[in-house]
Amino acid sequence: MEKYRIVADSSADVKRFDAAPFASAPLKILAGEREFIDDENLNIPEMVEFLLSYKGRSSTSCPSVDDWLSAFGEAENIFCVTITATLSGSYNSACVARDIYMENHPGRKVYVLNSLSTGGEMLLIMEKWARLISEERSFDEIVEATEAYCRTTGLLFMLESMKNLANNGRVSPVVAKAAGLLGIRVVGRASDVGDLQQLDKCRGRERALDAMVQRMTEYGYCGGTARIAHCLNLEAAEGIRDRILARWSDADVTVYELGGLCSFYAEKGGIIMGFEHA
Ligand code: X90
């Protein structure tokens, strides 16, 4: 049996993770007759293009308790991180799964963390867990270190459309309207209570990329780790990375693709970035 396992819902944009034993619990995207399961088989560009042409209602659903239980598998110590509980039922269903799991397996431990965020900020936490696991820290030490680490991570996003967020009640229609205007990109952050906080409305891509780096600096970024994920917008993600590296040449920055759930909400062109701060 595994001594440790890291588990995250698919909003972390991670399907494979080599640094420690890992499993993902998929969210689902629903559009009429079609159901997209956010696992490694999902063709994200195809889903995004389908949704752009689809005129009906679309929505998402979080992992069920059973989905979480199968992701937990068989492990002695499980570290599980979910998308913000403010916007999703994922955390609640993970907590129910934890209680069932610990009751069925006396002696095993499950820690469930509400990230108050999503995407790259969840990945930073998973990477922290992998380091702590490789140092063979105890369950309680890892929990304690996690709570401290979470105070030093943040999440910023850049969106060209907030239609899916507004249609599903995750932002107010007033906020969403700004992002719908041609050429306007909304820059915002995951707030301290785990919802979307709009910071800037930027005209043009270059200004939006500048605003992302300006804002991360204001929130205390000073050359630490950054995880930049994009929905069919590699150029913008690399634009942010290059701005960071121009200023902090030895920063650990990676660029990758958003998973299905984040692609649904961030939409084509969207960027979500996790970063460490002071
Ligand atoms: O349970 C479900 O169906 C999932 C609902 C998720 C709703 C919000 C997802 C937002 C994802 C948007 C930019 C980042 C926002 C960060 C806010 C904390 C992507």
C-alpha cells in the first residue's frame, strides 16, 4: 500500500504528476446531450471549439463522493486539495469521502484542503506536498506546513470572456459584462474568501500582460515559483513568463495548458496563474 498519495480535483489542471503518487478526481462539463469528463482522455481544444458554437445551456458538476473515494484508492496518508468551496461543491463532497474513508479504514488519514482558489495555486500546493513527502515528514507536520505555505501563494487570471462564469452564477452579470466588450481583458485574482475579484479592465493584450505582472508584484511576488496555464493562448502565457524572467532571471516559471474545467470557465484566450509571494 502507498504510504502517501496526493489527490486533487481536475480544476488543478494536472492529469499526470511524477513527483509523488497522485490521482485526479474529474469534474464534468455538460452541454445538452454532450458530457465532457475532465480526465486525460478529454480533447480540450475540441471541447472549447464545440462550446463556442453551441448555443444552448452549459454547466459543470463537481466530483461525487464515489469519484473522490476512487481517487483516494489505497494509501495510508492522503493529501487532497479542491477548488474553492465558495464556487463549487467539490470540497464538500471530498469531506464526505474523507469521513467515509477514515471510518472504513481505521488508522489511515486524509487531509482535505479548500484551496480558496484553483489551477496553478493548487499545483503549487501539490508540489509543496511532494517535497514534504520526499523529506519523509509526518502527516501532522505536512498539515501544519501546508497552512503556513498557503499564506504565501496567490492566483491571478486574465479573461477575454466571462460568459460561462456569469451564466452559471459564479460572477455577477455586471462584472461579466466588462469582459464581453471587444478587445477588453479582465485581470483579477482569487480573493481571500475564494471568489473572483476583478482588478483591472485592460484594452489590448500587451496592457493585460503588463497588468498581470504589475499585479503579481503588488501582491508580493519577488522571483519565486510561478505556474502559468492557458486556454489556447500559448503566446500570452509566454508573454507573462518572459516579463517575469526579464526581471527575475532565475525564477522557476512554467507554462502549460488549462484542463477541461478551467478551460470551460476561463474560455478561449484565458490565463490562470499561481504564484508564490512574500
Ligand atoms: O462544482 C462545479 O461545477 C465547478 C464550479 C467552478 C466555478 C468557478 C471556476 C473558475 C475557474 C476562472 C478564473 C479563476 C478564478 C479563481 C476564483 C477563486 C476559472
